[in-house]
Amino acid sequence: MKNKTPSYETQQLREFAEILRGRRTIELFLQTSVPGELLKDAIEAATWAPNHRLTEPWHFYVLGEQSITRCLDLCRSIVSAKKGSKAADFKREKWSEKPGWLVVTCRRSEDELLQQEDYAACSAAVQNLMLYLWKAGVGCKWTTGDIIRDTRFGDIVGFAEKEEFVVGLFWYGYPKLTPTQSRKELSYVLTNTP
Ligand SMILES: Cc1cc2nc3c(=O)[nH]c(=O)nc-3n(C[C@H](O)[C@H](O)[C@H](O)COP(=O)(O)O)c2cc1C
């Protein structure tokens, strides 16, 4: 019988592809905390992302308990102004179940091209981080909700809005539930030119 496995495919490559395909955005986490050393290693791995002109434009803020509580209060205040106190209490409660909080920022640049490339580099770094954690059994949710654009957020996290902007707020932890997802067939997104 003919062996259908392509000659380039190795067990290691298959496992690597499995990590890439298997990572999912996690909504529900267990209340088990992630070891600080693991997170630190994931952040270190993140910094090996490609970055044009070696700008290393990223910064990682691991939030402690006080900052998390302030974020929860800010979340409540934002939702309360928009949707009232019942919705605000509900959201604060939901967010208080997120076990780990990490904020990734990108250095601001007045050069439009550099800014675009720096943001791309930060996104690559974030993917490194999420995949590293995923391989260790830890999931993330990347969020870009209202809170990251609130002027009070920078004060809580500890960065100057003039100098950095938020790429995302990341919740991380061991998944309680891993959702399924699908992607379009490759033929929708792949073109081979002559
Ligand atoms: C830049 C960026 C911002 C995102 N912001 C949010 C968000 O604010 N809320 C949310 O529910 N998901 C957010 N996500 C996660 C996507 O919704 C998620 O990646 C998508 O549904 C695909 O699911 P998957 O990550 O499991 O493949 C964001 C993803 C990216 C790349």
C-alpha cells in the first residue's frame, strides 16, 4: 500500500501544527493559577517575534491583585454609564472570574509605516505568547473592548498613553471549556499565481 504521508511531514511537525490549529480563544477558565515562571517564559518567547528595524516595540504588564480590582471597578463604571448598574454588576462579576490578567502595549510612533509595522510585530509577539502558553495547557482571551481605550486604563496599568497604546488585554488561565471553531477552506484564501 502506498504511504500517503508527505515526505516532509514528521511527528514533530504534526504536533506543532496541532498546537497552531488547536489554540482557541478561551472564555471560561478554571480558578487554578498559572505559575508565574511559565508566564515569564511565555513573555520571553514572545519577544523573539520578528520586528522590523529591531524596534522591539512591545511591553508586557502582568497585573497584580490591586490593579485587577481597579480594572474591575473601571469595567463596572464604563458599563454602568452605558447600560446601567444591573448590567455593570453582571459584567464585573463575569470579569472577576478571569484568573490571569496581562496587558500588552505597543510603543507609539509618529511615522505611520513604522507604527503599522510595530503593531504587526506586537501581534506576532502575542501569537508567540499564546501558542507557548497553549502548549503548556494554558488558554487566553485577547480582548480589545472599551476598557483598553478608556483614559483611566493607562493609569491603572502603569503606562503613559502618550508613549504607548494597548494591543490587547489578555486573560489567561487553564481552560474550563475549549470551544470549537472552523476556518474557511484553504481555496478561499490561497492563490497560486503563474
Ligand atoms: C486584535 C484582536 C482583538 C480581539 N478582540 C476581541 C474582543 O474584544 N472580544 C472577543 O470576544 N474576542 C476578541 N478577539 C478574539 C477573536 O474573537 C477570536 O480570535 C476569534 O473569534 C477566533 O477564535 P479563535 O481565537 O478561537 O480561533 C480578538 C482577536 C484579535 C486578533
